[in-house]
Amino acid sequence: MTADDLSLLPDDPAELRALLLAERARCAEAQAEAARLRTAGRIPQFNPNPVLRLNAAGELLYANPAAAMLADELQATGPSRVRPQLMQAAMQALRSSEKLQRDLLANGLQFLLFAVPVPEEGVAMLYLTDVTAQRQAEQETREQREFYETILAHLPAVVTVLDPDQRYRYVNPYAEPDPALRKARAGQNFADHCANVGLPPALAVRRRRLFERAVTNREVVSWEERWPGPTGEIAIYWQCYYQPIFGADGVLREMMCYGLDITNRRQAEARSRQSEAQALAQQTFTNLVLDLNPNLIWVRDAEGRTMFENAEMVALRSRARQLANTDSMEAALSKEEIETSVRADQQVLQTGEQLTIQTSVKLANGEVRWYQTVRCPLVLADGTAQVLGVSTDITDLKNAQHAAEAAATSRENFLANMSHEIRTPLNGVLGMTNLLVKTGLNEQQRNYTAIIQHSGRHLLNVVNDVLDMAKITSGKLDLEQSAFNLCDSMGKAAEPLVIQAQEKGIRVVGTLLRDSCPLPWVVGDSYRLNQILINLLSNAIKFTPSGGTVSVGGYFVSETEDTLTTEFRVTDSGIGIAPDKLESIFQEFTQAYADTTRQFGGTGLGLSISRALVAQMGGRLTVQSQYGQGSSFSFITTLPKASAEARRTAMAPIVPVQEAAVRGRRVLLVEDNPVNREVAQLLLESHGVIVDEAASGVEALVLFEQSRYDVILMDIQMPGMNGLEATAHIRAYPDAARAATPILALTANAFRADAEKYAAAGMNDTLSKPFDEAELLSKLASLISGANGPLVELPRPNSRPDAPSTEAPAPPSEPAATPDASPAAAPPEEKPPFDLALLHQTARGNTAFMNRILTSFRTNTPGSVADLRAAQAAGNWPTAAAVAHKLRPSLQLLGAAGLAPWLQCLEAATSSDAERQSAAGQLALALEELLRVLPMEVPA
């Protein structure tokens, strides 16, 4: 301390002391900080991971002991793969002033490198972490995953993984070889897969039930599944398994599903029997597999001796013998059961073909077991033939089938009775009301009758809705296949509802399908399509208040040579539907809100029926709605295009029912309900028909014996002798002419199966009650006109057209030669192989439409020619016939009559292979010639 410093010290001892204490404290703090820095400085020294410090020039400024190897690399002068990476990382971090991360391989070790810039010092810190073990573990995991994926990819069995909602999480390549389709399966369920590949929906229903059983029982479930081929016959037999996998919490995590092609396995087993040693090993393996198989498996020779049977068969024999208290299995079976088995074995041996039958075995305790047995011819190496049988116990399935059939029969009987009990009195109410309207009534009485008619029709609609739903759920709703104009049909169906909407004060906006589709002629069920549109439009009007708007439109979507895809949409500005109600509105007897029926009416079946009808037509009914702002319902359908011949038939004028056709005719009315008899009698007599009444089948036979009748109207359900029994007596009458008297069935049953049953019983036609007056008169006139010859039904709207002719329309006739024509005149020009007259007629002069047809034919026909030549080369005549059938409508429309014989030859089942070979070649050449000479377009 200098003199100057001392001069600065305070004179006061206390201040001096305080100053000394403060200085001492600062010294102590500096020493502590120095100790802390020494300790912190030792941290990198003991860090097991390398730490380096490099400047901007890449010079090493610091390296901890763990980085000695890397420091040597940096300071060495020879070639190095590590030094450039370290220097580049340091300089890149300094340039970007950002931390970077990368992998580094040094001396066989893998490091994770972090370069951290320190810009203010111009250096970069490099921190390396040894991740060699981690990378090795990751590599082993990848290799293990690839190993298992390789196994699953090459495993000759179907392996899938389902989530708890039965949707696919994984599908192996054996189940779906196409990677794109395999990826598309993710998130779908088996029902979606059935719909995509054309498998029966019943397979998906069964799988869902087995899935639930596996989850409930918490065990493996196995079953045999049969997939039909294109012709409907069983093409593939699968042995399937469900293996549920539960988490530690007991909740289902996923379901493993395995499927084995049983046929391929058996063939593989047969091929493997190539040597005695292999046969012995194979037999041991086969016996193990067969003994673990729950099916009965056995082999018998031509004399009926048992050559082999698995453990399950042995167990059945033992049980049957014990119950029958006998030493012989044959003694425990009935004579009929043994004879059935022997006949089946002999059939397999004689035909050499597989046979599948279902048989029952009644044990001595009265228990009946049902088995489905597949018998196959088993030809041994020495040429002798035996029978291999595999019997699957289907007792539970049979019992369930019988129970389901009984329930279905009971349900159908109930619905038939309900239909009869409601429709019969309703027929009287509506019939008498219609007659009452024709009498002189005052204004008040007319109002009363209008209310009765409205209520009666409403009740009939309710009954029809219930029956329609019953038909749909029982799978008995058949769709008509008739040619009709889709735009005209739907437009006419909507007309009454448009008037109703306008009367309610609702603005209706329409878009005609014809605006986007010039020729909307299709083949389908116009009545059911109209029913869908009417349901949707009725709902829109019902739930839209006065002053709102309803729009209905048809729109072209796409088309092929044979099909037309259209969309119909109904949108309203009504009350709308809450999001949580959008799916429930399609359920049976369900409406969106509890007070909907009270406020707006309805049964809650309209949308259920509409969605089911759309689904049966191959489409889907969808809805979009916002609560309070309205709803939009739409459905898309793809229907076959109607041929020109079918269109001409459908457009033929309807023959009106003339009153003269029935006036003066004598009719026997057989009806046990007096009201219905009176309604029918008054209606018929008002048209000059002479009516005799019978209240029962017995009374009808008495009157039939006494008089001759032009037609008999026969009720079905009557006490004592019903209509079917009475018809049988009439058809058995000795006089053949009188026995053939036309009989019209009057029935309140609404199932098509009933109409088929009545026709099989000898009835000529069926009329459902309550019946329409015009329809009754039409059927009577039709039956009368055919009474003395073949029955010819009068054409009526939307009826099924006759099958279109396979012949092409005749070309326009040539002008007759004049007497002065010279024999030496020049030969006429060769006629082209087409005639566009029918196309012009079909298009009604619309050249744009004709040119679209020509373009479509030019675009699609080369592919058909290629398919035809490939089928010809392979001798694949079913494919050739399919190509010919596909081409027929187009060629007929283009007037290519010269190609018709070859089409007919390819499609005819009686053609020989040589004839088909020639026809296929000639047809291919003719198609190429037609493409060459066919005009590119028709001039406007």
C-alpha cells in the first residue's frame, strides 16, 4: 500500500474497521468463486462423453479426456474422415449462430454430435454422446420387425388384425396382394370388404356374431367359411380363427384373425406323399392335425370298410355304442341312416366327383345330431379309389336355422293375417265411400265423405308402409325390371306434391334430369324409385313452413355403354335436424323428435323404407342438415340403360279398358265379407256386369255347377273351404272348357310369394284389396279377352316389357326395280355394314346425342375386340359370350344387322367349339371393319 493509498484511508477507526471487513468479505467471495470455477472446470474433465472447443479456423482449443481420440484426429496431418466433419460442424454453427445436430461415426463408434456456437468468443463447443448401443438396439429392432414382416408377407395364410370396432388395422399380402387395395382396407370392416368384392352380406353378419362370441368367452373361436364364386357355387372353403388379445386392464386391444384355404392344404398333403419315408412322416403329421380337428374325418374303401378315422370320429362311435349298449356302430344307427351313407359313398366312387350332403344321426338317448359331410374321391398310388369324408357338426346351426325359419313363418303369417284383417274392412270402407260419393250429397255430406276417404287412404298408407318394411327386413321385396323414362316418371310422381306445396305457400324449385341427360331411359322399378322421391318430397313439404322453399332435382352423374348413373336431391328450408339425430331418423318407427308425430304426423317408416330401397338398388341415401336451417336428402343410383326395343315397347300406347269389354259378362263373386261383396257388386253392376254372389267356397262350387261364368273373383281367406281349395275343385271339373274358367284372386295379402302361390294353385291373376276400380276392370277385360285362348295381359304403365328381340332392325327397303332396268346396268354400290336409322329415331334428331353414341362406340369397341381375340385364343367361350352380349345393344342401335349371327353363335349354349372359334374370328374382323367405315360424327 503506497503513501497515497494510506492518505485515502479514513481517520476514524470505526470507518477503517468497516472498510477492512468489507475488503475481507470481497476476498472471501472471490476465493469461493475461484473454488466454484475450479470445480465447474473439472466437470468436462470427468464427463464420459467427448467435449471439444474449436475456433472459427477449426483449431482445437480444448478437449476433455474423453475426447482424446477425437483430439488426436484433429491434430493429425494425415487423411481423416472425422476431422472434416468436426470442423464443418463447428464452422457451420458459428456461421448460422444456431445450434445444430448430426450423427457422427468415429473409430467404429456412433456419436450424436451437438455443435453450440459461442459468437462473442468466436468459438464453437462440440458435445458428443456415444449412442452406439442405442443405434445397435434400434437396428436390431428394425431387423426384428423386418423379420416378422417378412414372415407375415410370405406366410401362405390370411392374417389380419382388427380393432375393437372390427375394423382392419393390418392385412397381410396373402389376404390382399395389391398394395393399394391392401392400404384401402385399413379402417374398413368385413362388411365393406364383402360389398367391394361381391360376397354375400350374410358372411359379415356371421363374422360379427363370432367376433362378439370370442370377446365374450375370452377364447379362440374357429369356424368354416364358404365363399361363393361368380356362378353362386361355393368356390373357396376357409378355416378361420378369431384370437382376442386383451390388455392388462382386461379391455380388448385387438383381434387376430387367421384364415386357411383348406382345399390347398389337402392338395399339398396329397402331393407330399412321394415316398414311403415321407408318407410315414406325413401320416404322423396328418394324424396329429386330424385328431386335433373338431370335425369327423374318415376314409372308407369301396366295400364300406373303415380305413381311417380321426379321434373325433372314434369318440362319436364310442358314444353311440355306449348309448345303444352295443359293440357295433352300425347297430346303433337306423337302417335309413346307413343306406343314405352307403348311397353317398357309391355315388362318389362312381362319378369321381366331390359330394356334399347334410344328414342327421339319432342317438339311442333320442338326441339328434346334424352333420354336413363333404365326400371326396381318394385315389391311391395303386389306382384303387376310396372315399374321404369330412363331417362338420352343424347341429347348433340347424337348430338356429329351424328357429329362424319358424320365426319368419310366424311373422309372415302374422303379417298376412294382419293385412287381411285390416285391408278387408278397409276395402269396404273405401269402396262404400266411393259409391256414396257418386250419389247426390249436400256440401256437408261431401265434406264428411272426403274426411272418410282421406282417413282411409292414410290408414292404407300406414299398412302399406308396415308391410313394405316387413318385406324389406324379410328379404322378400322384389324389384320390378321395366323400361321407363327416369325423368318423366319422377317428374309425374312429384307433380301432386308440388301442387300440395304451393297450396301450403311453399316455393318449389325444380331441375329436370333431362337438362343434363338427354336420354334418361333405364331399366328398373319406377314405382319404387317414385316411392323414394315421394317420401323425401313429402317430408320436405311436411317440415317446411309457409313461405319456405323446397328444391327437387335430377342430375346426370356418369354413364357407361350399358349403365346410367344419376343423382336425385331434395332440399328444403324447414326445421332441420340436429347432428345427433341424423342417423336415428333412418331407424324403423323413429322420428327426430318426440313430438314429431303429434305435430306433423307419420309413422317414422318413410326414411327407413327409402334408405332400404336405395340400398337394394345398389345406392345410398344420405342427408345433410343444419338445425333450424333445413335439410338436403340425396341418393345416387346406377341403372341399366334401356334398349331401343324396350323403349319402343314401353312407349306403345296403352290400350284403354272399354266398358263394352265387360258389359253383359257374367261374373261369380266369391267373398265372405258382406261389405266387400256389396262394394264389388255395386261397382261391377254400374258397368253392366252380371254378378252372382257366393259367401263361401262351398256355395261357390254350387253356383259354378249351376251356371257358366266368364270370370270368377275368388277371395282367398274364407271359413270352411278357402279360395285355394275351391280353385282346385274348379280346375278338376270334368268339362275341360269350364274347368279353364279364368279365376282372379282377391287377396289382402301383399307378398309376391303369395301371388306365386296362387298362380301355382291355378289362378290366372291376383288383385290386392283394397283394389282400384280401373285396375279391377282392366284385369277383368284381360281375363275375358283371353278366356278362349292364351291369356294376354293388357299393357299398363310401368309393366315389365317383353324380352327385346335379338334381331337387328331391318334396313330400309330398296326401291323396286323398274321393268326397264337393264341387266347390264352397273352393280349397286356395296351397302355399308351399318344403318343409323334406329339411332336417329332414338335420338329424335338430336345430332349431339348421336355423335356421343358414335364416340363412345369408337372408344370402347377396340377393348372389346382385344378381349374377344384373347378369349378366342384361350378358348374361353364364357368370356366371348359375355363380350358378344355386351356388344349386342350397341350394334343393334347402329343397325349392324350383319353381325347378329356371330353374336347369336357365341351366346348360344348349343354352339360347338369350332363354330364359336369361327364366329369369334369373324366378329372381330367385322368389328374392325365397322370401326373403319363408321362416320366420325353425324353432320348437323
